[in-house]
Amino acid sequence: HYMDWEKLEANPGSYTYSPTHSGGWSYDEMYRTCKQYNMLVLADLKTLPNWMLQSYPEADRDHENVPVKYGADFSNPASYIDQAKVAFQFAARYGANTAVDKNLLSVNTNPRWTGDPVNKLKVGLGYIKYMECDNERDKWWKGRKGYQTAYEYAANMSAFYDGHKNTMGPGVGVKNADPEMKVVMGGLASANTEYILGMIEWCKINRGYKPDGSVNLCWDVINYHWYSHDAQMIPNSVPTRGMAPEVGNTLQKAKDFINVANRYANGMPVWVTEVGYDANPNSPMRAIPIGTKSILKTQADWILRSAFLYARAGVERIFFYQAYDDNFDNPTQYGSSGLLNQDRTRKPAADFIYQAYTLIGNHSYKETLSNDPIVDRYEYNGENAYVLYIPDETGRTGKYTLDLPGVDSARVYTLNIGSKYLKSNKVKVKSGKLVVSVSETPVFVKPEDLIVPAFSMMALNTETSVYKKTTDTVANKPAGYDISVYPSPASSYVNIAFNNTNSNDVNITLTDGIMGRVYGKATYSKTGESFSQTLDINAMPRGVCVVTIQQGDKTIVKRVIKTN
């Protein structure tokens, strides 16, 4: 939610929310409704209020100036105290901390006219969990009055975050209103990791280190903006059209940010809060028609594939820009990137997002099985789902043989423009393999009917032994093979212990008891009569975990229930 500062503080120190005295918005109702429908809101406080803008010479007045009064030092956290104060007020109202000192809070209770609703002081409504400090503060195109260096923006963030380590007085900074609210840095327009490194360096110098030795950073989420287009890999060039997300350097850029987060920011989450494509045929950020596909259909392909790409890269969250077109008929970049039509019906891109979310919204990315075509495996509660598509923009098609061991049949889902529902087709899996037709539009496969493998059926008993097995018989369990596997149920680890005089190596295999997928296989030496080993089962799905223990010509199969 891009939120103009003017809406909250139309006059200095006079805060309004429901209604705002600038624009008449009811933020209470808007945020309450979003929470009711489980819609995460990232509240982005941006632009200068008019009363601050008046401090600038008329020729320098721009609502996107650096958020300080005219003449203030961009490098001093104290210059940003006005912005940090309104951030405190907003976080106190919409955050989750109900113990905020109300003496630090203020609302303008004056009606604008007779019968106008009156603002009331409220705290800890619990509507907002994330707050962003301004937008694209590296906006070089605005000149010096609108651009902040990495050091300057870090100083800005330090005030916004916690009143520069609580040195700016009471009622300043998000964390002093709600310590649990996450502060997101403003999305970088340049998507330059060097800018992040500069901010981190400023924090080392000016905020120091935490007791655990990590840098005392003044943001909780790294954030950048990225629109894939044909000029990104050509220095000093101007974009003429959008590009499929996999064709350019979108994936590498995401990996670069993840690397910086892991190496220098203690694994901090990375978000991309602007992603999208225009649909106006003359926009330099447009999707392109491909074969018989219209621009809108290609836009849908590329937007959904962008979501899968960022999941594959490890980006925690992305935001598509934007809900509605600013002006579809205007070829200016980003003017026709909306997901919805003006009558609130869905464009094909929104159909694709809605349908994919309905099918695999609860699933998490697990692994990539193929890069061309892309074949990604997602998982939820031990159930697999596969996403397949060709990462290109030429209209390529092909086939891919998907390995589905232990699966009798699967359902293939295809996206369906103009509908809430995907099309689906149940197909037979032959010898554990399914041939899937793939194109540049993602297709989904979910296993349905399972073949329980022989070892899994044996695992339905607490213990099953197999010794020198003939075609029809299973020998009785010999002495020395009373094997303990515990605990069961288990969530992270299981222990194996037994005693015998056999000195052969012990081979242990961990298998998913439903799908037959092998999650671990190892050989251990046994030097004495006793044997014990602890096994890590964190990577295994919830359900039946089959532990196969083999020593020489003897095999024991044990079952453990995996709880999460």
C-alpha cells in the first residue's frame, strides 16, 4: 500500500486515519478488511507532505524529494525526525503492541464539517505487520534533491527504525511503537547490491554490533524492484520491450541479493516489491505477442513464471505492480501493468495467479528437476506438485518425461483464461513415468492414485523381517536382530540400536513409505557387538518413514511415524 505521508499528517503533528483529513480515506476500515480476508499489507510511507514541501524554494518542490526539510543534512539521522515520528504514530495504531504509552500518541479529533466522523485514538489494532520506509530512494532521475546515497538512506532508515538507537527522544521510530513490526527497506530502483553493502557499512560505523557479533542493521527485509526488459544486460541502453523472466538476468540478480543477505545480513529475507509487465503495445515494458498469443496472454505467462522463478531463487516474497492500470491507453512505462480491468474483472494474468494459488498456494518450492524445460517440485504435507514449462519467448513446445515412482495415475492441470478454475485431466502413469506436453505456459501435475510399494506394505506392521527370502516364504527372525528404532512418532531424529555378533557393515536406507522416494542411504561400520546410530529425518515428509536396516544377508524393515 503506497501511502502518502500527507494522508496521515496533513498538518504538522496533527495525525488522522479514519477519516484521513487529506483524501477522506478510512485506513481503519481498509486495513481491517484486509486482515479479515487474510491479505498481507505492506504499508509504505512515502512522499513529502505539503507543509514540509513549503520549506523548499518553489523551483525545488517535488513530493519525491528526500524526506527532510529544506537545507537539512541528508547524512544525519536527526534530519529525518519528522518522518520517524509519523512512523511511530502509525505503528502504534496499526501494530500489535497494546501497551504503547498513549501519552505519546495524538490524533486530530476535530471534524472537517458538521457530521464528519471524528478520529479516535487507538492502539495495537494488529492490522499491519510490515512497514516500508519510502520508495526507491536511489531515484537518480530526480537529481540531488531526490537521490540518497547508501550512507544517507541508511541514516534515514536508522531514524525510521528505532529513532537511531533511541537517541532522538520518545515517540520516534517504528520499533519503539511495536518491536515485532518488521521494517522493510524501500525498494531499490537500481537493484544494485553495492547499495546494500554501503548501507551495511554505514551501520557498522554508526550503529555498531549486536551482542551476538552481527551488525546492528536498521531494517528487517532487503527489498528491490525489477522489471525484466531487453536493455538490462546492455550498458547505457534504453528498453524497448519486456523480456521473459528467464531469458535475461532476473534469476542471477535475485541470487546476487540472496548472496548478500546470507553473507552480510545474517540471512535476512529478500523481497521484490515491484514486478510486472505492461500490456499497451507501445510501452517499453510491454509483454509481446508470441505466435497466436496476444500481449495479454504473454503477460499472463511471464507474470506467473516470474513468481516461480523467484521461489526457485529463494526470494521470500514478491509483489506484482499493480492491481489496476494507471492508464491503459498511455504507452508510458508501468501505465498498463494492472492485473485487473477497470470493471474489477480479472485479466488473464490475474486468472493465472488465482488458479495457481488455488491449486498450490499452500505448497513450498523444494527442488528443480530440470532447467529446460523448467520442472519444479513443490510440496505440502508430504504431497508433491510439479510445475512444468519452457523458459523461452519464442513459442517453443516439447515433451518431458516426469518420474512418478509408485504412482498409478496423476492429474494434469492447465491454466484457463476467463475462469476461476483450471482445466484438469486424469491420466495413467506407466511404469512410474508420465509424458507431459510442455509449452511456455506453465502446466501442473499432481499425483493422485498411489501404488503402495512392497516395502511400504511390509512397513504397515510395526516390524517385518526378511531373511534369505525365497519366492514364497519369509524366514523367522534370527537371534540378535531385535532392533530398536525410536522414538516413534518422531519429528527430527530417530535412533537405531541393536546387539549381535555379526561384524558386517550396516546399511541403512530412509524411504518415504507412501511415494517410495529415497531420502537417505548410508553405510556404517560395526566393530563390536553393539551398534547405535542417530538419523536425521528433518527432510522427510510427514507420514510413514520406512527404515531399512541391512547387514550381510539379513534385512529388517522398521516403521517410524514422521510428525512434521
